[in-house]
Amino acid sequence: MRTLAAMLAAVSLQSIAAPFAVQVGEARIGLDAPPGYADTGFTGSPRLMELAEALTPASSRILLFAISEADLRRFTSGDQIEMRRYMIAATPKVLERERVTPGIFKEFVAESLRDLGAPPGQPDYPAYLDSQPRGKGSLLAELRKDPDLVSVLQGTRLPAMRRGEDRPQYMLSSSTLMLVRGKALAFSVYTLYEAPADLEWIRAVTARWTEDLKRLNARP
């Protein structure tokens, strides 16, 4: 049975490894997961949907929840997924039916980032996060700022998984807000932070995914 499940998972991965479109108001938005990751929407799994909803504000509608292809194979085989890295695309429900102008988008960005404060420069990120409250996201850096795209890097010192556990764990996330075809969209990338390579990865995948999505939605 596990062999059959693995074969079906491989077929599923091949069938969904392509861009797809979602309807946001009157606009059709092209979406795709970064290489090595797959959107989970095709599974119809309530468990995965509940997990995505727990990671997304209730004020937003989820458009894509992508996990690694390795995790997707584990899930379809009935094994525990690792969820070390994943991505979410969403749109604010209140703006979904509106034509978002550059002015409205600027207000959306300001409201979304209002409580983050200023980035601390280039500190030792683990030491900096150790000085912050557990479970509270902190702004680490501004990755990009354009009239139609703003991207920031955040970090969180995670709560202890077990009582008495001293080894700290950290989560890095990038939040990218984009104005695409008159719609406000939010793209988030997450990774556990264990080494500087994780920081390099999230910066690189955020930049690449952002550019891929811009090209995908470029008007002819």
C-alpha cells in the first residue's frame, strides 16, 4: 500500500507542477509554488487546510499553501510531515472585490506593517531574537520597497516545545505585499532557522518567487 501511495504521490506531483489561476474578484491571478514545493489545494485535505488557516489571519483568504514535495509525499503516504519550510499566498477579504489603486495599496502596506517598527540593522539574529518575547515576530530587515511591492524579513523565537527545554528555536519568515492586476496580495515564506544558510535560502527564494510571480502576471 505504501508503494502504491508513493506512486500516486509521484503522479500527483507531476500533474500539479505547473502554474494555475485563481479568481480574486474580477481578476484572474496566476500562481505557482517555487521549485521543489507544491500547492496542497488539490488534496482537499481538511487537516492541511486547518493548518494553513492557523498560520493565516482570519481577515485573509488563502490562495495557495505550498509545502515541500518531500513533505507532500510523506503526507500522501500517511507519514508525519516535517513542515520545516512552507509558503502561503493570500489576499485580504475586505479588498477582494475592490479595484486596488496605488493609493489603496499604500494604505494596505502601512496597515500591514504598522506594528513592526524599524529593522535593527545587521545584528547577530539569534542573539537579537533571544532578547525579544517568545512567539512574537520581530522585523529583521527590509528586503525590497517599490511602489507596487514591499518585502520584509521577520524572525520569531519559538516557544519551548517541551517543559524545561533550553535550546532555543527560531523561525524566519518573509512577508511580501504585491499589487497584481489591481489586487492586493500577500506572499509569505517560512523556514526554521538553524544556520546562516537558512537566512540565505529565505532571501533567495523570496526574491526568486517574487520575480516569477511578477512575470507570470505580466500583461501581454
